[in-house]
Amino acid sequence: MSDKLPVFASFDGQKLSIHPSSKHGNAQYRNVHGDGFAESPAVFLATNKGLRRIEGDAWYDLTVADGLPNNSVWCVMADNQGYLWIGTEKGVIRYITVN
């Protein structure tokens, strides 16, 4: 068994940041299906456990408790009007991002 943790890397145009999974709530996702970048420094990850927003050292999970049709998120895309389009196993929703 490997002692290596999965990591996520982000680049803000000037600095590359490496984020070990343990730094973000010890969430270890089996699958990351996609990512979306909005008009903010946040990165959104589509996972089998909902949508994860990572911004610097802060993170937030969006799940069915927050209004997603399903926790199995397959894709996420930001449009030019500030909305996130989130595709789940049970439908697509438009989500307003909070900057």
C-alpha cells in the first residue's frame, strides 16, 4: 500500500500551489470527473461525493443537502455570466457562484 496522498494542484497565473487531500478535510475521492473555473480564484471539482470548491486553503462541499439532484457529479462548467452548470447522475442544475 502506498503512503502517498492524492494531491490537487492549482495555478493562479503566478504561483503553483500543491494541495494534499488531507489539507482539504481528508476527503479522498475515488473519482474526479472534471473541473470548472469561474470568474474567481476558486476551483470546482466534480466528484462522486458532490461538488468541491477549493479557494486557497478553504474548501466547501456542495451536496444533495445543498440542492444538488444527486451527489454523483459528472461535470461542471462556468459560463461567462457567473453561473456554474453542474451535471449530475440525475440532472443538470444552474448554480449561482458567490465570489
